Amino acid sequence: MSSSVTQTRLPSMVEVLAVMVGFIAIMFVSINVLQLPIQLALFASWFLVMALGLKLKLSYENMQKGLIDGIHNGMEAVLVLTTVGALIGTWIAGGIVPSIIYYGLSVMNPQIFLFAAFIICALTSLATGTSFGTVGTAGVAMMGIGHSFGIPLPLVAGAVISGAYVGDKMSPLSDTTVMTASLCKVGLIDHIRSMMWVSVPAILIASVLFLVVGFFYVDDSADTSRATMAMQALESHFTVSPWLLLPAAIVILLLTRRFPAIPVITFGAVLGSICAWWAQGIAPIEAIRIAYVGNAIESDVEFLNTLLNRGGIESMLGVIALILFALGLGGLMERVGILQSISNGFLRWANNPGRLTISTMLGGFFGNFFGGAAYVSLITASTITEKNYDKQGIDRRVLSRNTEAGGTITTPMVPWTDGGVFMAATLGVSTLTYLPFLWFHMLVIAIAIFYGFANIAIWRTQPITDDAPSAGTTPSMQTS
């Protein structure tokens, strides 16, 4: 049977490059020339990779299994995205987000807003371990406050996403943090301590940048006046009350206590529907329906229309399709052997800590660019380069740190990854417009590369030879 046909060889680098060039061509022509949805471009790319698989004598059944496995590995992100869509819609309709924005406007100084948004989202993500949950709750509120202050939304989104990814890569509650430690065979606490060498200076520098830009950019008197108008508009369309902050506090507390994200966020959406009925006077059935169709208001105030006509599961369906196509592409590429071929190429080139750092980051970015998900990027970053760390006698704590820098950190930088799509859809700002303001992300990448070439925090172990034990079994690797 055809399903028994096995692959005869790995693809050559020429074939890998041909697929990469073909992928870029399909994306460019589809999006920029033909004005087609990005989902169709990713779907078409499936068959480009399949064509290479057939040339390598892989059966269609084998490639389809790889495709399905790729989608399966990223389904949690799809489910979280679905629940966050419901939560945003009901929290807006229930007055929860409007109340957060209202009270935030009343107490926050416009000139320190960007710094405050970065720190608030960083603390929230560290406490909850989720960038998606942080952006879907605190992030949406920060966007509303920043917009009312007259700050460009891409700049606000940069502060929000930068803060959200502090916890995504540093919190012991984060799935990507735990997954990276596991993939690299490093203790979780040791992994976090290693990342602190890069993340702490990145946080400090990013904080200063957001603070300086806020003082330089924001016109205090004009923005305060606009904020007052925004507060009046919120009061005219919603019942605003301190009690409506309680659902947000409950959701953040439950996430902090390590309850599963999907049921917690769903519970938050239920609380939002209750608030829409109880506090805003929306009919019970309509309050429930908003979880699917999103919030809709008719207002002459541009601020309200921009920020508060959104949410609902329905608004996420196109995003979910995009993520599924991207995950499937990543699974296909792994099954065809493209990732393994790239790994072999990196092993020959990365012969010092600086190059090794760059190769790990390129492996993570490659996983995001072609695999469409943080989970894929962490796998590619670690598996493509782990053998070289062992052969050079470099501690795997350095591997795990660089894996997060190349994988987790670059996820929201690619428009079709689960993180990039989620951030753009949730905050209402396209990836390419907020990309220049992801200062924490850029600093992490730059500092990690600098450490590699300057030989800073590059810890050494016994180099591994062909007849030596693997790095995962050496005493220095058995960290707690």
C-alpha cells in the first residue's frame, strides 16, 4: 500500500531553499498582487511542501499525518483564542472593559502611560503566565486608555505586547517556559535564572524607553482634555461601577492560582454576560449571544466605535483558520524533513557561541515563519542546534535561554503565527504597524547575541564526543 512508502533521503539545501523561495513568492503574490486572504496563501503553500515530499517518495497518507499532527500540537492556542473572543465581547457589553478604561483614565498620568502599560502587562503576565490572557484583558483596557490620551495605537500595542511577553517567557506558570525547559532538558528554575541575565537588562532598558517616549511625545493638556471627553462618552453609553472591576480581578486571580486558562476565560465570559444583563440592562438571551457575535454600539463618538465594537467568537473564525493552516504547514515541513536538513546545515556553520546563538534564534524564527506557532518555534530552535551545544561543551541553560529568545520572542513578530494573529486581532492593530515598537523583544534578541559573541554568561560543561554520554545525563544538566 502507498502508506508503507518511506522517505528515501532528506531534502537537499537546494531543495529547501527552493521551497522557502516558493513560499515567500506565494505569500507576496497572493497578498500584495492578487489581494487574496493570507489564509489562501498558507493553504496553497501546503501543496508546495507536498510536492517536495512526493519527490522524496513520501506517501500522501504520511504527509497528511504530519499535517494533522502539526495542527494537533497547536490546538490549545486555537481554543484559548476562541474563549478570549467570547470574553472580549461580553466584557465590553457588560461594562467591565469600559469601567477599567474609565478608572484608568481618572488616575493615570498621560505622560507615564506607556511605561505604566508596559509594567502593568508585565506584572499581569508574570502572575498569570499567559500573554494571550494578559493582552485579552489588561491589554484591551490599555488600548482604550492610550487611544483616549491621543497616543498612536501601534505604540500602545508595542508597550502592551512587550509587557505581555515578559511573563510569557519568564513566568514559571507559562506553558512556553515549561515546554522550553523540558525540550532542552534543563530544570525550570535554572532556565528562568538563565533568562534573567538577558531579560532583566531588557526590561530595564525598555522601561526607560517607554518612559522617555511618553514624556517626549505626550502633550499633557491636550490629552487630558481628550481623556475627559472619553470618560463622558463612556458614562453616557455604559453603567460604570467599581463593582464591574471584580470579574477582571477574579479571572486574573484564578489564572494566577494556575487554574486552566480555557475554563477560567470561559468563566470570565459568563461573568461578562451576567454583567451585561444585570448592570447594562441587556436582555439575557442577547447578553449570551454577544459571546458569539461580539459587542455592537451606535455612537457618534469615534473613540467608542473604534475600541468597543468588537469581540465575540465570530470575530476570531478567520484568525482560527489562519492558525490552522499555519500549524498544518509546520507539521508538513517537519514530516518532509526540511527542519532536519536545516539542522544539519547549522551544525557545520555554528562553530562558536556567537554563531550558535544566532543559529538557535534563526531556528526559532524559522519555526514561527513556516510553522506559525510558538510551540513549533521552540521545537525547531532546540532540536536544530542542541547537538552543537553539547559538542562545544556549552551548558544547555544557554540553549534554553536562546530558544526562548528565538522562539517565544519572535512569535508576535510574524503576521501569521498564532501569537501575531492573536495580538493583531485582539488589539486591532496590524503586526507590521506594531512591530517597530516591540522594544523588549528587540532588546532580548540583541542582548542574547551580544552575550554570545562577548562570551558573557556562556557556561561551559564537558564537551561531548561521539562515545561520550549525552548532555542530558551529565551532572551539570541535572538541575533542579
